Amino acid sequence: MDHAGRLHRLEKALSASELDVLLVTHLPNIRYLTGFTGSSAALLAGERGAVLFTDGRYLMQAKQEARNVRVVICSKAPLIAAAEWLLAQQQRGGRRYLGIEPESLTAGGRKRLGSVLGGKATVRFAPPLIERARMVKDAAEIGRIREAVSLGASLFSVARREIRPGVREAEVAAAMEYEARRRGAEGMSFPTILASGPRSAIVHGRASMERIRRGGFVVCDFGVILAGYCSDRTCTVHVGQPSRDRRAFYEAVREAQQAAIECAKPGVPTGEVDEAARSVLRKWKLAKYFTHSTGHGLGLEIHEGPRLAAGQAEKLEPGMVVTIEPGAYIPGKQGVRIEDVVVITASGCEPLTATEKDLVVL
């Protein structure tokens, strides 16, 4: 990963934003800039370089992972250590304008920061400079996401084997998660969603102790973390032969997803991709049952920019990696969602793994 290049580009962006230094407290952002994967850290990044603050638990790890920055091992909280270091630099005629991440730093953290600085530095909310950079993945990142997606997709074979009448949803999820770890995943991207029968209408129906019954849909939404990068996939199956109406319900969602995939191209606003899916469901008179956005970016986190949602004006760019996952959910009755991860290319988009879209009947 080009951590040095990322820091260099951030330094240039800080100057354009009239900031001397940025205090980075969001751990995925710290990992993106330095490679450091510890659970406690703060990073000061600016024109004079970058300094990573962490505690003694990570002495060896920080030096091994964060090779392009100065590492300071501190006995205090990294946020306080960073503020004191900045104050010392300020007293020597150093930096003046400090940017903070408003979405990451808590009100308590902001108060503690202010008490250390004592008004001797101007603190400003920084624009989402790192988040914007993270939206467009480089080749190394796309390679890692592709591997994560491939591993995640392979877990569907476990679901197909385990889903049957009488088995608890949680038992199926456990089998999938065990297999993910056995195949090298660091963990799951999120708690596995496995919702059967009427529960399939719960958009984020986490696997429960409910037993799967014959005669209903089962929504399986799952993902893995591999080498720090997330995957995300949703497949919907039917237990027992579905009625004609249920096949049509599934087909409506499948058609909506395909329309969104075909719409996803460079220069297209993300809101138009959402509308492509929604318009198909409108034709099927199911639009009111589509209650979430069509997709989202993913990478070091399971939810990143951009959002593929109604009214969003962000334009797709080559290198963006997004999910496309329309669904329809009739409360108390049934739900269907179909999801793939795609990378935006120069001329369109490429699904990162081949998937079978015909309804699977178990």
C-alpha cells in the first residue's frame, strides 16, 4: 500500500483547506494513511510530516506497520499526548491551525483537547479529506477487496448446504462464520443476517434462534474481512417450491438490481443508480416496499462513501467500489434482497465475483 503517497496527497489537501495539521482519530483513517492496525492511536499529519501516537501495547507493532511516520509511545491517552506534542511545537513557533475529524472526535474528546491546548491553537472542523480519498480505491485495494469478495461469496455454498426446515437461523450463520475463519478471514464484516419466512421482511434481521420453516424466503446477507478489507453479499433462497407470485416477487428485485448495475458508470450521479432500481420496482408496484438505499461504498469499513441513494449527486468515478443491493420487504410476510459488489471501470462497472441470480430453491 502506498502510505507515503497518501500522506503526501493529504498534506497538499490540508494546505488547500487552510489547515497546518490534521488530528486523525478515526482508526480506519489512521490505517489508511500509515498501515497501523492497533486499537488505540492518534495521528498528527501536516506539512512537517506525520507523527503516530499509541501506547506501549503496540511498541513492536507500530514500528513494524507504520514505517513511513514517526512513532511516539505514550503513557497517556493518544489524543492527550498528541495535543501536548502539538502545543510544544506551537510554543516553538510551529503550527497554528488544527483540523479535527468532527465525525470521529466525541464531545468529551473535543473538551479534553481544548483544555490541553488552552486556546493556543485554532481548532477547526476539517472537511472529509481522507474519506474522499478513500472513495477511489487503488489497484492494491481493489485486489484485496476482490479476494475478500471471493472468499465471502464461497460461503453461500455453506448456506445452501445448511438451510433446511427445522434448522435454526443461528446454526446456519454459525456454520458460515466458522468456515470463513477456517478459510482465513479475520472476522465477519458485520453480524451475519439470516432471516427466514416472515422474518425475511426485516431488512437487517440478524440470525436468530428461529427455526427455518418450509414455504418461505431466506435472506442471507454476509461478508468477511480479509487483509483489512470488507466484502458484502446478499443472496435470497426459497425453502420449498415457491408460488408463481413469489417467483414474480423475486424476479422484480432481480430485474431492479440488473437495471442498477447497467446504470453504474463513470460520471453517473449515485442518485440515478438508485432511481434505476427504484423505477423497476415502481413498475412492479413494489417501490413502497423498497425502504433503504440501493448501495454504498466499502473498503476498510463495511459502509463508506459514496452512497447510492435517492437525491445523491456524487458522481461515480473509476476505482470506486460499491454494493448494489435493492430489495423489497412486505412486513410480516416476505422479503427479498440481491446484492453484489462492483468496481467502477472506465466504461461501466465490473462485478467482483460471478454470481448466479436465478432463484435457488432448497
